[in-house]
Amino acid sequence: MVDVADQLETVLSQRESGASTTAVHGRVQGRRLKAGNSLVTPITQTATYTFADTADLCAFMEAKMWGADATMAERGEYGRYGNPTVRAVEKRLAALDNGDDALLYPTGMAAVTNVLLSILPSGSHVIFTDDCYRKTRQFCNTFLRRLGIESTQVPMGDYEALASAIRENTRVIISESPTNPYLRVVDLKRLVQVARRHRVKTIIDATFATPVNQRPLDLGIDLVIHSGTKYLSGHNDIMAGVVVGEAGLLHALRQSQGMLGGVIDPHAAYLLERGLKSLALRVRQQNRSAQAVAEYLEGHPKIERVWYPGLASHPDHKAAREQMAGFGGVVSFTVAPVRGEEPLDTTSRLIDAMTIPYIAPSLGGVESLIEQPALMSYYELSTEERQSIGIRDNLVRFAIGIEDTEDLIGDLDQALARI
């Protein structure tokens, strides 16, 4: 009698499995039996682990001392250093991004800050692009500066400026791709060429893309970060962050995590894995809807401009086509001015007229979310201050969920008719 699990392993070993298969099964190995023969990964809810005797303790410590992180998958010592549930989800995330290993954190920002704190020594220098996530830029400009770490901001897409910004003490270049909110796409191959020429590590926050649409590690990027709160979990009910990359780098980061203490709890990891199983299905639907919404908006007379990598009008459309399998579920656009009305008010009227999306921050879940960045993220700034950093009062960020495409376009159509 042929064992189904062994048969599946044989089939998948002959070729690279697709995103849906990897999201559901991870890297298929052997019979894939879990604790208690459970189909789903059990939640190991414990803060500490016991040892059978002194010999058991010493054997574990020897393995740990020689960097055998794999031992943490079988048994742990203390919750800050590892958890079987968390480790199982990390393996699945590593498989999705085609990395050697992955490391989970309690939030996306915890992943960003822990990685930078761990690999940037005092006196070093980091470069980031100007369309990076706002909190990442603030962390580099304020917190890292207090630690004696310098930072330089360069314009997105200006690779000559990027190369010119590199110094002898530059250790890291970090960017998002696509970025928030204008969905700029880094030419990853070009970035890697510049960085390797100067022996600088590269980090890409690929939250907006997900491993379904883009795998930066395959193009030479050193580390990939995701906010697991968004597409990976997909249901707006947990917070998580993950970094994926080469085994040596991840081993060093794991040691730092044990000191810094930014660990995710096993129940959140379990929910993240549950969300991962439908990742490819959700993202493909969001890709289709976002493309259709972007095309609809670009042809509408009441829309000034649309930013979506799947449109030929997007400044990075060529790079996106070359390195992305899909263009994501976020569409940003500006509302055309209405005579006698402030752009902020016109845009608010449009958002208030929408009936399907919720007015909320974040993105990547099954529900569509919509926001006016000028009010949601930059409320404390004046119009002039917002414009100086590229945030227009008439800018809208529409994070597409998994609702029917026709319903989303119909909702936009009725809302636009009201302004």
C-alpha cells in the first residue's frame, strides 16, 4: 500500500511546489506527523520546559552550544529561546520566501527594530529610501542616532544617489518594495549589484508583496521582513512580524532575540499559520480586484491620478513586471479637485460615501479597508508639512479585501457620483 504522504513528498521533490502547496504544507518532509498525530500544529502553551535527567540537560546544552537551532524544534529550555509551535510556523514562512530560516516577532516593527539593532554597531551607517514606512524612517533618524548610528535618506528609484550615499561605515540598505503609500517598486537586481559592490547588506520589507507576488531572496537580497499582521495572517486579528534569510544571519538574530526578548506567543503563531494556509488564494483574488479597481479609477474623470504597479503609468511598472508575479492588493489614488471645496473635505466625502470598506489603518485582511493618509497617519501635521513629505490631502489608500471585484467597483462608482 502506497503511503500518501510519502507519495506527495516524491512528487514535490521533483519540482518546486507552488505557493498554495507551500503555504499549506511548508517544505514536505517524510510523514509530517505532528505531536499527538494532530493534523494542525498544536499550541504548546508553556513558558518553561523540563528535562528527564542531567544527561538529557547536558545533551541539549551541547547541541545548543554548537549552534544546533534545529534542537529547538524538538524541545525547548525556556519560552524566550523558542517554542515548538512558533518554530513550526517559522519553518513554513522560510519555505514560502525560499529562505534557509525565519524568525518570528510579536509585530512587524519589532522585526524591523530588532534586526537593525542586532546588525548595526555603534558608529555604523544605514541608508533607507524616502518612501519607506514612516515608523522605520523615524526609528533610523531618532532612536538609532542616539546609539551613534548615522542614517541617510535617498530618493526612491535614484540608484546613483544610493551608490553615492554609501560610506566606508555603511552596513545596511533598507527599503520597502512595494512602498507605502505610493507603491514604488525597488529594482531588486540593481539594488543588489550596488550593495554587493560595496559589501553592504540589503533588507527589503516585502509586506505589501507577500511571498506569493515577490521573493526578494531569490534575487540576492539578504533579509526579507514582513508584517505578519497584514497579508500573512489575513484576518486582522493578530499582530506578528517575521524576518527570513540565510541560516548564518538568522542564527545571529535568534541569539539577539533571546536577549532583547521580542518573542511571539504560541497562540498568535498558531493563528498566523492558520491564516497562511489560505494566503495564495487570498492574494490572487486581491491582485485581480486591485488591478481591476486601478484600471477603473484611472479612467474615471473624478480621479486625478492612480498609483498601482500593474498600471503602465506607474513609474516602476517595468521593474514590477520583471520581478513580481502579481502587483498586490493596495491601490492609492488622488481625488480630482472640486471647485470651492478643500481637497481634504472632498476626499473625506468620497470615503464617507463608501459602504463596503471600513475606515481603518492596516491592510492585507479579508475585509477591504480605506483611509485618507493625511488624517489617519499624519493628522498632527499641517497641509504644508504633509505636502513637503509627499502626503497630499486628496490622497486615498484603498486596501482591497477578498470581496467580489464587481461589488468593490460598484461601491466606488456610487461614491464618486456623490462628489
